[in-house]
Amino acid sequence: LILAVLFYFLGFRNKQNSPDNKFTSETLMLAGAFSMATCIGFLGKIIDRDTHYFTVLFFLSILIYGVLAVKLGSKLLWIFMLIALGIWFATETALLSNWGWKFLGMNFPLRFTIFGIVLTAVAVYGQPKIKLLQPFESTSFVIGLLYTMIALWVLSIFGNYSSFDDWSLVRQYEILYWGILALLLSLGLAIFGLKKKDVAARDIGFVFFLLNLYTRFVEYLWDNINRAIFFLLLAISFWLVGRWSEKIWKKKSAS
């Protein structure tokens, strides 16, 4: 805790005295954030994890990181706040479900898909209305999208199952609807980013569209076709994706 306060103080003073040295200031803030996380971690080891006091510590870290991010104008600390928010959400729902895999019938990937969608919606519709939080709108938007897309990608692989044994008994085509949803959402995000010239939305949508596409490719073809044909199709797909990316990049450069 003492180290965290020291690093935050040095970072804030460096930001005031040398505003051009942003890297130094953010590095000091990062050291402060890690020191605070370590402090909370040691407190968590003292307190029994089966009590609500354990999750209160994570909630406390959200408040600390959030207030410091606003006061110090640090987007890095705001990212730590959003990460702490995700950790608190995971531990709180796990505790409420008696440390089971499912909470209200939802496993962790499904929970975090909904969590990411809510976080993104708040970033788009809520934060612009609050003056103090406006500088962090784009950061919350990106982190919210990452929460959503990563969780949905994992959900498309494992489905809404609570154990590995249950999942291993299911054929992959039985949870294909999650894969289709992931593909449609990522493709829609990429198209939205292209039309609105939103680089973050475009890149995240494009990356996760390809990730989901190749995940389905491996799931359904790896055990069903000859390996040589598999890698041949994979090479052809890489070429097609490269051509498509090149056309998009040229259009972007021309505009």
C-alpha cells in the first residue's frame, strides 16, 4: 500500500511537472496499480475466500482505480478498473453459486458475453452523459468489445456447459448456433467499423471474424478430411483473406 501511494504520487507529480513525459508517468501509474493489486491480494489471503468480504476487496479495488483514474487522468488506471470490475463480477457470481460453474443457468463464458455487452452499451450511451467519464469513453468501448468477443468465442467452442465431462459428450454441431452468432456479431462489428470509420470496432470485428471462422474450420474439418487437403484449403483461405484485407486497406488509404 505504501509503495502504491508512493508510485501514484510520483506519477502525478511527473505528469504535472513534465507533461510531455507520458511514458514515464504511465509507467509509474502502472507500478502503482500493480502494487495496489498486490496489497489487495495479500488482504485476500488474510480473509477467508468463502465470505463476501473476499469479493468486497475486489469491489474496493474498482473504486480505488476508478477514482484515481479520474483524478489523475490516467487511461491505464481506467483499464485496471475495468479488469478489476471483471474479476469482481466473476468472483461475486461464483460465490453466489457456491463456487459452482453456473450462475442463474449461465457458465462463465455466457456470463461474460452478457457482461461485455452491458459494459459496451454503458460506454456508448452512458459515459458520454457524464462529463468526468467522457475521456474514458473509447477505452471502455474497446474493453467492453474485447470482453464480449473473447467470451463469445470461448462460448462458441464449449457452449453453455458446466463441466468438461458434459461438454465432451456433445458433438460440436450441437452448439453450432453459438458459432454462427459469434461470426455474425464479429462480421457486423467489422462492417459497422468500416461504415462509421471506427478503427477499433473494425479491427476487433475483423480479427474475431477470422478467429471464429478458422475455429469452425478446424472443428469441422480436422477429423473429417485428409491432412494434406486440410492444409491446402487453409493456405488458399489465407490467400483469400490476404487479398480481402489488401482491398480494404487500399480503400482506407484512398479515402
